[in-house]
Amino acid sequence: MFKKILNMFSQYKGLSKSAYVIFYARIITNMGAFIWPLLTLILSRKIGYSALTISYISVGIGVLFIPANIIGGKLADKYNRKKLIIIFDLISVTFFISCAFVKPGNLMTILFAAAGIFANIEGPAFEALIADVSKPQEREKVYSLSYLGHNLGFMVGAAIGGFLFENYLSLAFIIDGLTTLTSTILIIVFVKTINIQDIKEEEKNEYENDEDEKITSFSILKQRKSVLIQLIVFIFAAFIYEQWSFSVPLYMETLFLEKGGKYFGFISSFNGLVVIIFTPLMTWLLKSLHELQKVIIGIFLYSFSFLIIRDSPAYPLFFVMMFAFTLGEVINMLGASPYLSRRIPASHRGRINSYRNIGAFIGAVGGRVLMGWLIDAYSYSVAFTVVTCVGAVIVVIVAYNYKLDKKIFPLLYKEDNE
């Protein structure tokens, strides 16, 4: 048993130094990531907005995030990605810390929206950088390790955030900003990109070769239709995923009143704990599956998990729901994160990653609007049933796309063809 556990963690041996730096940077960032997971509760409890109003605010912020991602994608493919991360992180952190010095209200909402805009301009550069510092065949392990670091920090951060929320919200903003800045410094100093010329011929992936700059990203997506379909899938996957930070805390506040914020903090920490335990395990157990097979399993699990809490359950059942949801989240990540990096040219990573982010925003914001309306007009039971139905449709679409992907990218499935 001990040997199996050792093998499970030894799979992360031999990665580039930059992969380990990103891992530690993720831990630091998310140890202080208090605000975004509690954003719904800040808008509802601290500022006093209704569920529908919160959804409208989310739409407004999401609309601003779309051009931010487009700009960020273009900049990431044209300029030095590390320098872009420095510049926009500094601006974002400044706005974020400013929130600590104003009372909860409209100005605070504007300030953390501004912080989010500049963080989103930086986003495509950071996502492209993860691919830049890893070899094609180790990409899944690098994303897995990065995700593990994200949740090691988040597990601690979410619990602390739940306690800071009531009486020390200003301190939460300051710590959040400073930890983000610290992780950025680590990336600036220690992360080094891999030169394509230094990769052995047998380790290269021809689908990642640079394309002529004159070729638009839309032309590439037209040629690689399965990638385009998957970008659309990301929209609906985000619709489902967003509900754990939107509908669930509102639901818990309805069921458990003033204890809702604290209880949500605990299940958020449990989410991080499950990720920490099961990310290495799932990476190891599912290593023989292709990316889209993992996406199918992951989306099925986290969309159907909402049925567990549909009818006003006791608090312990939220942990059962969160376990199923998180397992699906982990498996989906193992497929979805490396999927794009292996199928798009390095020269266009920033732009196409920005399209993915835009799709995720559209799904998340649209999910808040639709779910806000369903909750106010009908019930949480109806809303969670809709989430599960959307998940079932996505699973069918990805199953079709898996077959198409094998035809478009046969070299990535060469073991199956031999």
C-alpha cells in the first residue's frame, strides 16, 4: 500500500524546475484567496443585493471581462508573457487592496471589478506560460501539480476566509492582494520557458508548431473543429461549475441562516482537501484515458452531484455532494486543461486561451442570471434539476466530439491505431 502511494506521488518527479515554482506560487496565492469564493456572500450579506441583482452585477462584470481577455490574448502572443504578468498583476493587486479601505457598497463593487479586469488581461499569458514551461508529454502532470498547489492553498484560505468574512473583511482584501503579489514575484524570478530547439525530436508534438502570424486564430479553429466544439463545451461546463460558488452559498444561507457563511467556508475547505487527496490518485489511475474521456466522466459527476442537495438536505449531505462534485472537478481538469495545449500552435496559445476564458465567463455569468431567475421564480429544486439536465446534454456532445477529435488529431491517439 505504501509503495502504491509512493508511486502515486513519484509521478511528479523529473518535471521542469518551473513547474515546481508554479506549484509553490499557486499555494501562496490561494492561501490568501479569500474574496472571490465569498463574493456572492459579500454582495448579498455585506452590501444587501438580492440574488437577481447579484446575477445582473455578474453580467455587467462578465461583459467587461470579455474584451479584457481578448486584449490579454493578443498581448500574450505578441509580447513577453512574464512581463505582462508583472504589469497587470501589480495593477490588479492595487485595486484589490484598495477595497480594504472603503465600506461595503457600490464603490467596493467597482474596485474589485477593476481588479478582476486587469487579472483577466493577465490570464491568457499565465495559461500560455504553463504550456511554455512544459514538454507536451508531461503536460497533464504539470497541470495536475499546478492544480494541486491551487487547492493546497485554497483549503486553508477558504476556512480562514469564512472566519474573516464577518468582522475582518478589510484584512481579507489586504492578505489576498499581498499573497498574489508574492506568487507573482516567484514566477518572475524563477520560471524559465523551454526552448523548442532543446526538446528531443521524439518528444515534440507537431500540432503545437508555430503557425504564420498572418493566419488568424479563427482560421485555426475552423481547421481544428473539435477544438472549436470543445470551446463551446467549456461555456456550458462553466455554467454548471459556477453554481457551487453562486447557488450553493445562497442555498446554504437560506437553509442555515447566519451559519450559512461559516458552513460554506467549511465545505469549500473540504473541496480543497478532496482535491489534494484525489488529484494525484486520479492522475495516476486515469493516465491511460484520453483527455475527452476524462472530461465526460468529470462533467457527469459534478453535474449530477447537485441532485444530492436538491430537496433541503441536512448539512452533512452537503459534504457528500461536495465529494462527488470535487471528484468530477478533478477528473474534468485532468482532461480539459491539457486538451487545448496539445492541439493549438504555441504562436496562438494566448488568443485561443482567451477564447476559452471568454466562453467560461459567458457560461458562468449566464449561469448566474438563469439560476438567479429560477431561484427567485421557482425554487432551488427546479434550479438544480436544470443544472443536471445541462450536464447530461454536455456529456453526449463530448462523446461525439471524442470521435471527431480522433480523426482530426490522429497522432495524439497513435497508440489506439497501432
